[in-house]
Amino acid sequence: MPMKDEKPEVSFVVPLHNTGDSLPRLLEAFRTMQINESWELVLVDDGSTDGTAACAGKLLHDFPAPVMLVELARNFGEHAAVLEAYRRSRGRWVVNLDDDLQNPVSEALKLLKHLRESDAEVVYSYYASKRHHWLRNAASWLANRCATLLLGKPRDLYPSSFRALRRELIERIVIYRGPYPYIDGLILGATNRIERLQVEHAERVNGKSGYTPRKLMRLALSLLFDFSVMPLRMASVLGIALCGLGTIILAEVLIETIFVGQRQIGWGSLMGALAVFSGAQLLMLGIIGEYVGRAFMTVSGKPQSLVRSVTTHPIAAI
């Protein structure tokens, strides 16, 4: 039985990565979900190595809604996987969840209701108490502060991956094809109709977060260098400040030579000044090099993601 041609009202989007034992619980939560509108489920397996895609295919044979299972050729990161899912989704309303069920499906319906009753184009969730590891919370806090500084994000907005979006906003952000996607940066650049809703955040039952320190660093670099030129401006300010400092030091040396006479300059102070100025130059070269490298990767066509297979699962016959 082929998948129905009519578009569903709601699309639930879930990126998968080594989901493991959480996958049956995730699908069961959607099976028992109480929703009156037509809906679909879009799953994107982000290069899992534990057989997540094969397991999902076996568990979807009697699913009560149409499902699209997209398998990426390798791990491209959560943001690339979610963008791929957005492109495959068809619903007028799109709700983005994680695969660990720390965001219960019932809370997704709350986000959906709030979005439909407001004029917002995106509704972000926030939590009274987050159940992530302290290192993940610290990294999220730092990314949140950087987004406020670099992207003009409202201070009270927490850019959570648990969000609900209108189709109009989805169409504006999926045109981005750069190799370093950051979805919240795309959203903040595409709309100012943003609202937030407090939801529950459950404890993780199985597995652990896929965000390693390396992945968190890559995400921070995308935030810094792909959606803002602020690092370049900061490098310019640093250069001007050091140039001014050097001018003051030179003036002091000239005045001292004229009125006091030449003195033996201390080796320690000379090496200290040299280290400061050399370090600043290398820092500015590194910032410029990061922009040049990312521009090169974009121009050379580095893919945002590569799809290995797409499988559609129609509604189970009753």
C-alpha cells in the first residue's frame, strides 16, 4: 500500500544516532500519542554504527502513521540531520524532538498547540530544571551567551533542539546548503516571531549523549564563524588596541631617551612584550584562516550531508 499523497497536518522530526534500546520506547510513545490531526514521522539516522536504521525498519511494519526513514552515509552531526529531516517533512507544522525521550511526546503536543494559537513562527522549549550532564549544561550555557552576543538572540531565549516551526519558516531555512549548519542561527536570521514555552525535561533512561567535547567544539566554531563576523571585528579592535599600546610605549621610550638618557632595557620586559604582540598576531591570523578555510570548503562543494537511502513506510492496514 503506497503512502498517501495528501500532505499531513503535522510532521514530527527525530534525528537518530546510536539510539539503541531507546528506539522501541521512542516509537511506542508515538504509537500511543493522542492527536486528532493527520501526522507523519520523519526519522533521520545520522550514521549510526549500532544498527539503528535496520532496527527501525523492523519496528515500523505496523505503525499507525506514515513514516519516512532517511539513512545518512555517515555521521554529519545533529544540525545537518535535522535540516535533512526538515527538507523531507511535508506537514504544515513541524515539531523537532530528540531520540532520547528526555522531551516527552506529550510535551511536543503542548509546543504544537502553543504555536498554532499564536502568531509565532517558531516556539522554543525551556526547562525549569535540565536533566543533562553538568558538562553539557555548561556548554549549552556558553553557547547561549555567545548566541546572544554574536547573533542578537533575545537574552531570555534558550535555543533548545526541542522546537516547533511553521512550514513558512521551514521553507526559508532549508535553502541553506553550507557545510557547517547551525539551525538556531538560521532561525534567528529568518524570523523575529519567536516565542518560548516551559515544558518538562525527563531523565535519560538509556545510553548517553552523543555530544562529545569535540562535537561541542565544532558546534561552537560554527556559531562563531558561520553566522557572524564578530570575531573579525574583535581581531580588528585587538589590533587597534595593541597598536595604541605600542605607540604609547614608543613615546615613553623616546621621552625617556631625550630627558633622562638611554638606559639598559630589561630582557624580561622585552620578551614579555614580544610574546604579547606575537601571540596577538597569531590569534588574528588564526581567525582569518578559519574564515578562509570555511569559505574554501563551501566553495569547493563540501556536502552538508549525503543520503544513503530513503525508505517510506505507509500507514498500517487496519
